[in-house]
Amino acid sequence: MTTNSKKLETISPDSKITRKDFWKCFRRSLTLDSSWNYERMQNIAYAYTMAPIIRRLYKNDKEKKSQALKRHLEFMSVTPHISTLLVGISGAMEEENAKNEEFDAKSINAVKSSLMGPVSGIGDSFFWGTLKLIAAGVGIALASQGNIMGPILFLLIINIPHFIIRYICLDKGFKYGTQFFKDVSGSNIVSKVMEAASMLGLMVIGGMTASNVILKLSVNVGSGEWAEPIQTYLDQIMPCMLPAMIFGIMYWLLGKKVKTTTILISVMIICIILAAIGVV
């Protein structure tokens, strides 16, 4: 479907999203790592990338527009080169949400979260682990001989596939994202995806907590040759008990809207004090 203006040609006959919106999202996706932060990583630039779609779909509804932007300010971490696949799928889901009052908006973030890991696994291995090494090998070999084509070929080898794949991912994300939700309309597939994504998220958080949060007590129970580290008894009760407790406390504090910087500084001070008195 097209309007009187070629600029307002839509991406599909039954879509409100225009080609102009498509190219805005494409250009904005190039900024994905520009506002990277430790709390939610690429979330700000991702919401910025989604903004043209959100404005188009919720044009006259300020409340829904605000809710949509907040949805895409959640945690985001994906290979930038193929982030447009998630943008396209998110856009297709947002359009379904705008059309269908019974659509569960929570499924948008659930699907997005479930795809981040697999998409990044493919993207990182191809772009950072393969293509970058090939480009660097060619570029360095020529540059070491004083050939100006070294850096030029390096950039071309990386960016030609990059821009082609970025475009294809955005296009297919919109196309198959919309078709997917037409096919599963009325089924419980989305709810199953949400449940699976939640379970996967909890498993990942548990694994990261056990491997990255380290706290061992140096205090001994008993005296002389019978002295045993209290940490041994805690590990017998539940391995990684203290890291799990720390995670629970941090999660509770964040839920109470305590600032991240306040928590970090407090943890540093407490750890210094405990180390000074020989507890840890």
C-alpha cells in the first residue's frame, strides 16, 4: 500500500510503518553502542532506534507512546551489526500491539530477551571472531608494505558485509516478525516463549551470580588443630550461599529505588572494613 507521497510508501500492504520510518531505524541503529552503560548496556540507543516506529504507531496516544519507549529502555545487549533483526521483530510486535487490544505487551520484551543471546552468539562469532580477523590480516599485510590500500581494504571488508546484513536483518525482521504473529494468533506459543525466556533468564542470572560474585569468610570455628573455616560448613549447607544472599539484597535494594552508585560505594566500604578486621 502506498500513499500519495512516495516517501510514505509502507513496508507491507497492511502496515502503518513507512519506508521512511524503516530508513530512520536503519540509520539510528548505527548508534547502538554510543550510549553504552553498565546498568542496561545498549538500552538508550535501542529505544532511540525504535522511536520512529513508536511515533508512527501510537501517534495520537501519549500514554501508549510512553509505555512503548519504557519497554525498549529495558536491558539490551546484542551484536550491533545484526541488532536490526531485533528492531524489526520488535517493530512488528509493536504494530500488533497497536492493532490488537488483547495483545500482551509484555511478550515484546520476552521475545526480545530470548533472542538476544542466540543472535549475539552468531553475530559475535561472525563479525568479531571471523570477519574482523580476515579484514585485519589483509589490511595489516598490505599496510606493512606501505600500501595505502591496507586500511581501505580493512574498512571495506568489514563494512560491505556489515551494511548488507544490517539491511537484510531489518527487512526480514519486519517481514517475518509480522507474519509470525499472524500465524500464532490465538495460540499459546507466545506465552510459552515468555515462560521459557523467564526460565532461561533465571538460569543465566543464577550462573552469573555463582561464578562472578565471590565472598568467602576467613573466620574459623573451633580452636587449635580442630579449627575449621566457617565457609566449609556454609558450603555444605548450600554452595554459593553468600553470593546468593548478596544478590538477593542487591535486587531488593534496586527494587526500593536505591541508586546503583550508592549500592556500589556502600559495598566497597563494607568489603574494606570486613577485610580489615579479617572476616573476609
